[in-house]
Amino acid sequence: MPTVKLQNIASTAPKKITKETVKESMQKVLEELDELQNLLYAEHKHSLLVVLQGMDASGKDGAIRDVFGQLNPLGVKVQPFKAPTELEADHDFLWRIHQHAPAKGMIQVFNRSHYEDVLVQRVHKWVDEKTIRRRMDAINDFEKLLVTHNNTQILKFYLHVSQEEQQKRLKERTEDPRKMWKYNEKDIAEAKLRKLYWKAYEDVFSHCGKIPWIIVPADQNWYKEWLIAKTVRDTLKSLKMKYPKLPAKK
Amino acid sequence: MPTVKLQNIASTAPKKITKETVKESMQKVLEELDELQNLLYAEHKHSLLVVLQGMDASGKDGAIRDVFGQLNPLGVKVQPFKAPTELEADHDFLWRIHQHAPAKGMIQVFNRSHYEDVLVQRVHKWVDEKTIRRRMDAINDFEKLLVTHNNTQILKFYLHVSQEEQQKRLKERTEDPRKMWKYNEKDIAEAKLRKLYWKAYEDVFSHCGKIPWIIVPADQNWYKEWLIAKTVRDTLKSLKMKYPKLPAKK
């Protein structure tokens, strides 16, 4: 994998793409997505795992609401991963993750994921580098298991937000009553570790890149959400799924 | 791994070992085991996974009762694996297994295990050989995960019973009212596939042998149970565990 340098990657939409065209396209994409999700559920052969990673205030929650929240909740599950519970910490780091692997026919969205164990834990040096490397190997084995043994498609999105936009959004959380519940003073300290996080992410992209990462410019929500929706649509479309036929009469 | 030939391996105790000496020794082994299990629980650093495999009537249930049933149930869990449920079949074959991986401080016993997916399914040709090979690779990755990322000791026992003894035990199930609940007419058909099962087991020993298999002569219950108890005792002993000290006064 060639090394990605996040500082060289735009966090905004390409200039030629306007909010207006995207809004129009988004309607169509979501309609197609709705139909494809129904087909995924009906055919019951494949499953889809969507991993959402990104720094605080990069817009993971919004993407879940505006893309996956538009689909039939019968076939979509969302699982956030926060600091492990006592029982979770008494197991290997993939134990709690594996439990939420998607069943056939389902879309499973991870709000943060197993990657936190090679990101936040690395940045804060809670574990040594040898362990980090071993965890990355274990992650690769784990993702291979889902792909090989349950027909799972894995889409890994990194929401790429600029420092300015992130600061703006974190500030909003101290001012807008509807956003205050998201305020966490730790986020301010974490944001200061941006360079270390970027380095850790870049390493993840290269060592856990066999299933490639999709870096999503995330300063504008309309572009971010459209890109995610479009990628999911294209992935499901590529599966060439078919509705099962009526069973033969007995 | 050198290929094991099950037909060349004794299913009875070595001649020099008598039932009397073993019975005497067993008392001591179980006492030590009881203490070591308490220590494992108290220290809360390691965990132990015991995999019990063997053909029908090879004595898995008896081993569970007479060895692990002697320990404090607070620290011992037993999980049988039968034909997968609908929900389990909608996931990769290790999904239901991983959920029962032992927490730190615990002994987890598997009555049958993930190995059924490369044994019964192979013998009956329910899956192709390529899938079997891939499953074996996935099993190796999975066991490595538990060892590397949760300090799990894995002991894999194959209970080796002769055709004669197996037939005798299956027949008992049709005659002894206390054993009839175990009777399953499918077992008779499965027993006829002994050669195919042995071949499948031999392949498992060699391809999934990085964590080695312990082949237990299982025609005599007293020997089988003593050997298992002794192996578990020796394994726990080798961990050099220590009781945690009293926390320092504040």
C-alpha cells in the first residue's frame, strides 16, 4: 500500500461539484439504496458491514442519520463502540466486535469500531507498538473471516475533517442547546493530538488496507453523505442480487 | 506436523498403569486442580479453553462431569455445540464459538466445537474441500487471536475410542433406562463412517496442530479422565500464577 498523507488530502468537495447537483442526485441515490437494501434482505446471501471512523465532530452521527436512517430499520443495525465494559475488557479486543458482525441479508453500521484499539490506544501509548502490530494482523484475519465465511462486504470510511471545521463544530457544542449533550471536555484535548491521530490513521490505511479505506472529505455534510450513500449504492449494485422466485408448487 | 495414524494408536491405558494407582492419584490431581482453578480466578490474568472432541460415545460428557464438575462452577463454564440455529447459520461459523471464548480468570469447556465444521461437514461432503481448507486457516487465526490477545491457554483433547468399545456403549443406550435419553439412531449411521472420520481427524491434527492435540485413549473412563485432569493440572501449574496481594492502604 502506498502511504497516504492526510495533510495532502482535501477535506472539501472538488470545486466542480456543487451543493445543488449533489442534493438532486442524493434523492435518486437514496431511492436506489432503499430498493437495494430490500433486495439484500430478500435474497439473504450477502451482508454489508459499514465501518465509520473519524475524529470527534467529523460527522459520523450525521452520516448515520442521513444515509442509513433513510432505510428500512428492519434490515439495518447500528452499533456504537465506546470504552470497553469490564466484561468486554476481559476478552480479546475483537470479542465484542464479532458479536455485531452482520447476519446474512443485513446492513450493519459500526460507529467507531475495532480500529479504536489501534488508534486511541496507540496515540495515548496505552499499549506497546508490538501489540499494536499484532492487533492489526488480527484485524486483517478477522475481516478476512467475515468476507470469506459469510459473504460480507466491508466498507471502511474515514471521515476527513479539517482542523478549522472540527474546531468550529466543537465550539458549536458549547453554544447550541441541541448540541450540548455531545460536548465532552476530553474532545478538546483529543483534538490537540490531531497529528498523532493522523499518523496512526495513515498506518492503519497501509497495514489494514487489503480491504481499502475510503477517505471521505467531510467538511461539508452534503458532500460527505452523498459520497457515502453513493459508495454503498455502488457496492450493493455490484452484487448482482436477485429476488428469490416463488417456491415450486408441491 | 507428522501425520498421526489413529489406527496405530492405542485406545487403552498402557499396561503398566493400573486402575488402582490411577484412582489414588486422581484424588490428589483433583485437589490440586481445585486450588489452581481458584488461583486462576483470583489472579484474573489468564484463561483456559478446553476443547473436547471425539466420536459419539467416546465419553465427552463423562469427562466433563468427573473432571470439571469437581471444580467451583463459579469459575467453570461448559458449552455444547450442536447443529447451528438459524441465526448462527446466518453468520460465519466462528461467530457462535467466539461468543463463548473464556473471560480472564475462567475455564471454558467446549463439548464439541468449531472443529465440527471441518469434521461432520466434511465427512458428509456438505461443503467442498476448498472451503474446508479455508475454514482450517480461519480456525488457526482464531485460536491465535485468543492466545495472543487474551492470554488464553487452549487444550484440545481428542477422545480416542475403539470400534468395539463404541459399539458396546451405543448398545447400552438401547438397554439401560438411565442412558436411553442419549440414544440417537443417527449415531449408528455415524459410527459406520468411522474411517472417514478418522481421516478427517488426522487432517485436523496436522493442519490445526500448531496448538497440539492431545490424543486420549478413551476405552477406559478412569484412564481418560485421569489423563485429562492431569493435563489440565500441569497446564495451570505451568502458568506460575500468584494470588494478588492486599491493596496498599490509602
